[in-house]
Amino acid sequence: MSTDVTEAAAEPAEAAPEVRPPSLSPSRASDFMTCPLLYRFRVIDRLPERPSPAATRGTMVHAVLERLFDLPAVERVPAQAHAMIAPEWERLLEAEPELAALFDDDEGRDEWLTSAAGLLDSYFALEDPTLLEPAERELFVECDLDSGLRLRGYVDRLDQAPDGALRVVDYKTGRAPREGFEAKAMFQMRFYALVLWRLRGEVPRLLQLLYLGSGEVLRYEPDEADLRATERKVLALWDAIALATERGDWRPSPSKLCDWCDHQALCPAFGGTPPELPVLPVPAVPQARAGDERPSPHTPRDEV
């Protein structure tokens, strides 16, 4: 028997595929500024990268500092933080058993775990967690600019004062930048501040980077002019990414950072040949200007 028109109309229509807006995270923006070819390898080709002891240690230390605030304030002491290292390492191993290959022997692993304890000691020298009650930890933030570009990422910690003022905190397990390079280091924090401003209508009062590798703190107090300038920079970056996509022009930008890159064998700067470029739509967004007003151990947590 044939299905009548009424029954057919009652059947649910096949859902249209979701169209995701173009998006950008601080890590991917930084990749493009550092080397357009690196951006291509990570975002378009999605080439695998080997986990490193330093990146894995950073993930583990971040996890300890996040979980530290699950404890009552009086228990947030160095000994408790040290006791959390081994369980966090076991969690990482359970999620990614291949991380065991980072170390040739138990001695190398134990030295690595001890170095993580040293970074936590550095944290306690910079601030007293018994006096803090963060408003958010590992907070995913996302907003759409007027242009249509979506900004997204993970904030390590967000503190809120009694008067409602916001402090954005990020932990870095490396060393603080040399004098003159602070602005580049603070780009990520301005990016987060821009998203929070767009989401909450309030400019964060303080941006704070804690460098555990050197025991230093980098602070900055943004204002609306700063964040509008950041938005213009982000939109200009996206225009450049769209142009590179349209032309298929992903040039390497050699620097000292190449020493840590997993993709030298495919990089023309080192005599390599990149894989064939897949055909992709140009990630264009409407041309409105700003003036118009988490993750594996080797993947940045703000990449979604």
C-alpha cells in the first residue's frame, strides 16, 4: 500500500548538516604569526606531532594546579601538590599509553617527575592558593565577533573580586620572555580578555601570566582601546589566513623555533616537500571591521 501525502509530510525531514562558523584560537593565531606553513600543517593537513617531555609535563602541572583548588583552602600546600603528581601522570598514561615511550628508563621518568615538583614549588613562591577561591578553572570561552569570526579557547583560571572585577590567570611552565618580547607573550591574554569582554560586557581588570620556569609574573591592565586593537589584529590575521587559503600559499618562516618543529622533513626551508594541499573552501567572513563594532598533552588546550 502506498504512503499517503499526510503520512509522508509527518515524517521528520533529514537534518541539514550543521554549518560551523570560521573559528580561531590563540594557539592557532600564534602558529600563523610564527609560521604560516606550521598553521597549515596543524590545521589543514592535521599532521600528527610527537608528544614531548616538556609539553607533557606542562599538561600534568596544569592538571595539578586545577585540582589543587578542589581541596579545602588549608590543604592547598606544597606537600599536597607534590602528592598529586603521580596520580596525574597515571591519568595521562591511561589516556595515552604511548607517553610511556617518552623515557628510556625509570630513572629518567623519576627525574622528570621531580622537575614537575620543582615547577609546583615555583608556583607556591609566586602566590598563596590558601587565600584564593577562583571563580572558574579551565574555563572554555567562545564568542562570535560582528564579522562572523568565532573566537574560542580555554582560560586556566578566572578570579573575581568582591566588586566583580575579573583577573585572568594563565600558568606557563617555561621561562618569562626577555625584555621587549612581553607584548607577544601577552597576545594570548588579550585574546581571552577580548572574548570575556564580548561575553560579559566588562573589560577584565588584570591579565596575569605566572612563569613557573623562572619564578616570574607578567601583569597587564587592559582597557577598551587595547581590546579593540586586539580585535582588529585578530581580524587582520584571519584575512591573511583566508588569503593564504585562497592562493594555496603557505610559506615557511624559518626561525630558532624550527629546532623544536616536528615537520622539518616536509618543510621547503629544510629541503622537504609538503604533502599535496587538499581542496578547501576559502574561510571568508563578512568584511566588518573591529572599528564597526581541552586536549592531549601535545595539543594546546585552547584548540577545539
